[in-house]
Amino acid sequence: MSVATIDTPTGPMTLTEENGVITAAIWGGPTGGDDTALLRCATTQIGEYFAGKRTEFDLPLRVKGSEFQQAVCDAMLAIPFGETVTYGDIARQLNAPAQAVGQACGGNPIPLIIPCHRVLGANGLGGFSGGGGGLAGIELKVQLLRHEGAAGILI
């Protein structure tokens, strides 16, 4: 397992690589300084995202979780930059309860790269798996949506 921490406009983010795939992205938390080709590539792509030069990531990922967790993450990966969907939209797509989709979104181990920030509640922002949850997580979700030009939903 290799770990690298990068500075982003939203705070330090730690990436974890295992066996040639990204398995986690966490704001805050433990830091690392490993240097692998994949971590360098991920760092570059995240920098391009925040510089407005990239709208999607091209990185090998592995979501550790149930088939349902993986299906929800796949559905989130299909949401284009600057667009949003609701938990209910994904629930209808997967023929599952919206609450289960919300829990799977909250368990997303690779936020930002798997864009759970683009998934909203029917009547509000919903939660966010990045930033450790709570107010900091919601503020981070708002920052990412603003960065993508999806902030119109916040007004």
C-alpha cells in the first residue's frame, strides 16, 4: 500500500494506492509521501481538476464494498462534471431504496474522483463522504459544486 498527501484548494487530501489502483481519497487524516507513477498521475489529475483543466478523472479505481456499493459508485462515475442527480434518480436506476443509495454514497471511499458531491437529496444537499462528514463535509460539497458551476442549485 502506498499513500501520498497532496495540497488542494479544499485542504490536504490523502490518496491510497493498492496493487496498482486507487482505493481511497480522504481529506485530512493520516498523511503520506510515497512516490509511485499512479500517485503522481492522480496528483496531476486532481491539480488539473482544481485548475479548471480537467472535468473527469482517468485513473484505475477499486471500491472495496458490496456489489451494491460498487453499483452506486459506478452510477456516480457516470454523472457529468457540473451536473447533479438525486439519490432518488440513482435509486430508480438501480431499482433500490433512495435511503440505501444515500448510505452507499456516504460510504464512497474515493470522493471527488468518484463524484458523490454531485448527488443531492430530494429537498437539499444531502450528505457528503468527504471531509469526514458533518458541517465540514457539507461545506466541502458546496465548494466542489461551486467549482463545477453547479452552484445554481444552491441559490
